[in-house]
Amino acid sequence: MTLDPRLVRLAALLALPTVFWACNPGNATRETTSTASAAPVEGLVPGLQRLHRWSDRILQGEAPASDACLAELADLGVTTVLSVDGAVPDVERAARFGLAYVHVPVGYDGITPDEQARIVKAATDSPGPIYIHCHHGLHRGPAAAAIARIAVDGVSREDAYQGLEESGCSPAYDGLFAAVKNFVPPSAETLAALPPLPSAVKPQGIQEAMVHADERWSYVEALKAASWIAPADAPDRTPAHELTILREVFREIDRLDAAQAKGDDFLAHSRSVQQRITELQSALDSRDAAACAVAFDALKADCKSCHVAYRD
């Protein structure tokens, strides 16, 4: 008799350390037998290569970009998909596979208390296992999953923080690590006061995203004026962090429909800015003051060129 390979994978997943529920609706505590390994589950369809199953309730990975990915998630018992990415999820396609979507978009610079509560509510209210994802499954998704693991699975902040590291989250995203390190599970009253969670949230427009970019740019300019030393009152505002967040803002802008509609020239400006940011980061890593000055001036010139063409 030949066994269905999907059933074999499902059996292997279910054999992982599981979580036993000690029910306390709204702010449940959980007793765990052990912490699951951060190693991704093997043998899944393309597009789910970063899937981790932390418990019988919490899975994390990248955006399920195909019918095969959604079918695989359904086969694994997932009932709810939580996206913390900025892109609008394909709710109707997921529904064809019996999957409900919840959308709580978060940024690369951290997860606010309100966003944390919404993530916990989504995981708590899900009738079965929940799959948490961002775009690539490396940074925001693992941070959201870590928060859910603390609140729903009852793991320690230390274990959740370690899981975030092992998932591949870049240390440049200080805000994501801080959100996990300092996370305090919301109360039952806080969760009950939240409105119904939307299945899709309209992404921010270019103008709003540029406001965010301008704010980050002001931080970069202040760092340059301070010889690239983080201010004493904001030690986490390092050059690596601020430049990384600034580049991610432009990456997210590229994915907006409004940005795509502006055409290739606009996208070329955006990608050039991203490249200049990378060059400035490399110059800072080399501790070459002259190279830093050249790279900063080139980045500033690219930004000004884009403003002349599309804003001024």
C-alpha cells in the first residue's frame, strides 16, 4: 500500500511537541511540553519552504502565493491565515480552500500594542491552527508569531526571542526584536474591546508612505551630523536600523498598485534609492569616512532627483 505523502507530512507535523490548553478565554495561559525546533518543515510545496510549526496552534512562514500553497495549508489543518504584510491578501482564493484571512499589517520598525493585541486576538479566536505570514517569512511574520506564541502557547519571552533569531530575522530590525522582548500579553478586557478583525486592509498610499520615508530620512541626516553615532536618548536609533527601515519603506512602496501605475521610471527611481542606501550601509560597515560622505551625497542626490520628477 502506498501512503499519501501529504498524510505522511501531516503525521510528522502532529508528532512535534504539542501544546495543551488550560482554557481561560480571552487571555488564556498554556502549559507547553517543550519548545519546537525552528527548523522549517521539509517536503512542502514551493512557496512554503520557510514554514515552521511551533505548536499545534501556531505556524509561521511566507505568503502563500499559489493554490498549491493554500491547499497544503488546508491539508495541514490550518483554519486561519494571518497576514502581517502590507499587501492586500487574496481573501476569496483562500476561502475556496476553507481558509479564513485576518489582516494586521505591521511595519519593520516594530509592532505597536494595538497591533500586538490584534495578533493575539486573531490567534486566540481562530477555531484551529493559525498560519502567520509576512511577505518573505523572515522578519515581520516571525515577530508576530513570537508574540502569538507567548500569549497563546505560553512560552517565555526568551524562548520566543530565540525563535525569532532562529527564524532568520535580521538583527537590523531592532524594533521587531524589542516588540518581542518587551511584549506583555493583552488582557481579556483589551481583547474583548477590539472590533472584528478585517480580512483585508487597504494599503497606505504613496503619499503616506513618503511621509514615513521623510521621517526616517530626518533621522539619517541627524545621524550623519552626529558622525553616525546614535543619540544618547535613543540608543536603538542606529545607522544600520534607520537605513534598513528606510530601504524597506521604498520596497513596500514598489509593491503598491499606485506605484506600479506610475510606470517604470518611478520604480527605477525607487530602486536606485534602495541601491544607494545599500551602498551607504556598506560604506559605514567599512568605517571609511570618505566613502560614507560620497555614499550619503549620492543617496541625497537620488532622493532630490525623485522629488523633482514626482513631488516638487
